[in-house]
Amino acid sequence: MNKIPEKIQIREDGSISVPDVPIIPYIEGDGIGPDIWRATRAVLDAVVKKAYGGKREVLWKEVLAGDKAYQQTGERLPSETLEALKEHVVAIKGPLTTPVGKGIRSLNVTLRRGLDLYACVRPVRYFKGSPSPVKRPEDMDMVIFRENTEDVYAGIEWPEGSKEAIRLIEFIKNEMGQDIRPDSGIGIKPISRFCTQRLVRKAICYAIDTGRPSVTLVHKGNIMKYTEGAFKDWGYELARAEFPDQTITEQELWEDYNGVQPEGKVVIKDRIADAMFQQVLLRPREYSVLALPNLNGDYISDACAAQIGGLGMAPGANIGDGFAIFEATHGTAPKYTGLDKVNPSSLILSGAMMLEYLGWKEAAREVFSALEAAIAKKRVTYDLARQIEGATEVKCSEFAASIIDSL
Ligand code: NAP
């Protein structure tokens, strides 16, 4: 094969154009990052080769961030890194340390803001043989779309006793007639129509493109009416305005279709967040795509991941308009740095999500079946080995080799 590597491009309609040999930047990550990235890269290269026999290939391009960047450049996130990520559209990254301390912004947050990656997307599905605390983990098959830029997570907050907090408390008392205890810290919870609707649009488009039956708007609008409640209302409004032929509400499903889902329609539902935590445990089969504001989305992603083998098995991506960075949902697990010990599945599955995003669906499917076959051999990393009866613990690199052998 003698193909020229090219950059992925964003078309005018926001979709991406992917060459046969795309250049894809990667950030190795801190802590366990190098171990899981090495394993992931080996698996992704092997599946692409198997699926396309050399017709397609990824040209990996390292970009620096985190500890490695700091050692080499004195900066944790050099501006060239952000530029390279913009230029190449799609990237994959290992976890990055957030140094603890005042005034230090998380590199992950900076990357998400820099590329306006407003949707955190986390598919949660069960791989046969993985340990699970529930009786029927195979019923869990959801894709979570969590808003990534707003809510109490926006970082607009002031500590107790600060002049800003005191000023706000006085303003709210004098101008709005509401009492807040003077010894309070204050955080602001903005949720806008614009950010809600672009997130819900992405979730509905995903459901339509992948043939998923429903999108559920999860919110706490019974209490927080003008933020969470508005999230729900704006979600329905968008579905009605932009997808009138492809969506119906749950109410219409019962009133007009007697509860039988018509072909080609996505049902838009809504659920109160606390009830939803029960639903994902008791009736997971009734849910498919979820769209949530930032905070609840964070909580529910981990609660769902716990049912299918934990964080080590949970992939994720941060996606904007064309731009996307794929990453494991867990952190740098610093105590395991350099031990070649941890489970690489989360990053490998994030890589599979990336292949799907490129439209390389055959290669993504290869990842899923090979991973399942490797787990079935019961030669797994420590986190799975301690929960699977009769399993033998293997290293991170050995587990990756076993996945490749299973192709
Ligand atoms: P963490 O790195 O996710 O690790 C917590 C625990 O989860 C580990 O001790 C380990 O549990 C388990 N775990 C994580 N990854 C695993 C894997 N691949 N295989 C098996 N088990 C795994 O969380 P943390 O210790 O709270 O955070 C450490 C650093 O990571 C912090 O600096 C944080 O800011 C950063 N972080 C970065 C990202 C990101 O880059 N996206 C995300 C989250 C956190 P056991 O101890 O039970 O073995």
C-alpha cells in the first residue's frame, strides 16, 4: 500500500470527511496513560488491518499534554497541542492529572472549552463475561449524552466569606427579596436554551442515525423549574421544531399509536433524575439514548457503568460540531503508574467509538467481539480478575495481546 496520510476535514454541514489514511493525534496521558495507550494503539492497528486488509490505516501523531508536555516544554498544555487538535479534528487521549491547588484549571476542561466539545457521550453496554452486581447486565444498552459546558459545573462559584459571595448575598436579599445565610459559599447554575438544544439535537440525530428507539430527557425540573425544567421543555421544543417527522412524544405513542412504536420514529420521553436512577437499575430495557444536564449526566454515567463492569470498561468521548476527542472515563490511577497492570478496555472501547465516528463500523465491531472473546478466556486484568470466579490475572499488555489473538 502506498497511500498518502491526510487530515480529516469538517464539511459545511458539520459532518466529517475521512480519508483512507487519516492523521489522528493522540495524547498519551499521565499515570497509567502510557500503559493503556500502548495497549489501545496495538489493538486499534490490528483491528483496522483485519477489517480493511491494508486499504485503510491510521497514522498516529503524538501531541503533548500533561506531565510529558511539562517536562519537555515547561507547559502542561502547549498552544501547539490545541492547534494540532483543531487542525486534525479527531483525536484520542489518555487521562491527565489535574494538579490540586487554587487557580489551576483542569487540562481536560481547557481542551473541552478550546474545541467547544459540548457533548460528553458515553455508551454503556455489557460485554459477556464481565463481572456485574445486577442479575441481567445484558439489559443495559444505553448511550448517555451529557451537556458539557453549563450547569453548576460551569465553575462560576465563590467561597464562603469572599467579597463576591457577600456582595451576591446582599444583592439577592436587597434586590430579589431572598434570604441566603451569610456564611454560604455560592455557585451559579446556568442552563441555556442554546446549549440544551444543541445537546438534544445531537442525541436525537444519533438515535435516528443508529436506529435507536428513544431519547429520554432526564432532569430535576420538578424542583429546579427554570434550569432543569427548562432543559426538558427546550428538548421537547427542539424535537417538535426540527424533527417533526422522525419523533413522537411518549404521550403521542399511547394516544395515537396505542403504545406500539411506529417504524422509523424515535420516542421522546422525560424522566425526573432521581426516579431515573431507579429505572436504570430496575427497567434498563426501556431506555436507549439519554440526554442530561451536566451534573446529573456525570452521576448517571458512573451509576450505569457500575452495572457493566465498572469504570475500567466504560468508554467516552467529548464531541462538538465535527471536533471530537475520545478518552477513557477514568483518571490516571497514579498508584499503578508504570506497573503495566490496569485494564485498558475503557480506552480501547473509546478507540472503537472513534472508529464508529470515522464511519469505520466494521473495525469497531471487530473490537467488540475480540474483547468479549478475550474476557471469555478468563485471563483478565486485576480489576476483573478479582470479581470473576476462576479468573487468572494478566498484565495490561498481556490482555491487549489476548484481544489481538482473539481477532
Ligand atoms: P482514577 O484515576 O479514575 O482512579 C480511581 C480508581 O479507579 C483506581 O484507583 C482504580 O481502583 C480504578 N481504576 C481507574 N482506572 C482503572 C483501570 N484502567 N483499570 C482498572 N481500575 C481502574 O481516579 P482518581 O484517583 O480520583 O484520579 C486520579 C487523577 O486522575 C486526578 O488527578 C484526576 O484529576 C485525574 N482524572 C482525569 C480524568 C481525565 O483525564 N479525563 C478523569 C478523571 C480523573 P482500585 O484502586 O480499586 O484498583
